[in-house]
Amino acid sequence: MPRKTEIIKMSDLPKKKEEKLRVIVMDRKLKRKIRRGEEEDIAAIAQNEGVRELDIGDTPEDPEGIPAAPGAIISGATLASAIASDFGPTCGGGAVYLSDTKYKLYSDADINTVLTSDLTDLEVWISQYFDCDDFAQVVAGVVNSKLKGVPFGILWFKGQRIYHAVNCYYSPEGKMRVVEPQTDHVFTFDKTKYCPMLIVI
């Protein structure tokens, strides 16, 4: 029997902002890389070999409120705090998903080097088929491939009569930065005009 699906337009979601930021962390991961032929039976691997239970709290290397040096390790809790401070509460129905509980910092110059060498910004924009979300997904993949462990992901946000997808990352200054993947321009999010719908890092 087919499952029932409910399609909801973003414009039909509640207009209010959430009372508090919901950060969902992937806290159970496999201990090893998937091998050829195992792609469709992840549950069996988890049962046979177990999964790694990840700690989502702050780490000793990560004192609260002190910007970290490039190359330092920060916790998911520190990243979540920066997201809450710099992006504000999510729109109604929104959420933040953190894939890891620890991240490695890279300098703004390192991120700029990868953005400059990547040619995604020269791609042709095609409505529905290669538009803002596609640009953001490609750039996130490129940066994460070059800078392992970087807290760099995708931000969907909502403004008056518009939705847009961009990239975002945690800077060693302790602030969140936004990247427009169609131009590589880095800027600060205006939480008075926009609210985040979805953040995946």
C-alpha cells in the first residue's frame, strides 16, 4: 500500500518565528566506511558492528565565548550557539541539523581560496533545474571536500515574499558568515529582515 504524502508549500508554513532554536545533531554514526554491496543494508551493519555514540557537549578545547584559532576544534554546541546568536530563531517549522559534534576551523582566507578556485559561480542559472539551492549544494560539496571537517553548510532563509538558499560557515572570529554561491560574495546575515528556514552543516 503506497504511503500518503502531504505537500506543504513554504509559503503555507506559520509566519511566526520559533521560540527557541531547535538544533538536531546526528549522534549515532557507523564506525567505518560503507563497502561496495552494503549500500542498501545500513541497519545490518549497525547491528553487527555497532554505531558510534557521539557526545554533543562542549569540549575542554572549546571555552565558551573565546574565538578559536584556525585549525582549532570546536564543538557542535559552540556552532549551535553562534547560529542562534547570528541568525536568530528559525521561522515556524524550521530547524538546524548538525551532522557532526566536532568541527575543524579554517581561516576565512582558506575558505576564500577554495571559493575562488571553484568555478561554480560561473555556472548558468536555470530556473527549477540549477537555481539557488543547486548552487549552494555544489559549493558545500566542494568546500567540504577540500577542507575536511569544516563547519560549512547550506542555509535556506525566508524574507518578505522570497525564499533563498546560500551557504554559511563558522569563522574563527566566532561568527557565522554567509556565502552567496552564485557570486562567492561573503556577508553577514541580517536577522532583522530574514529568518532561517533550514540550516544543514
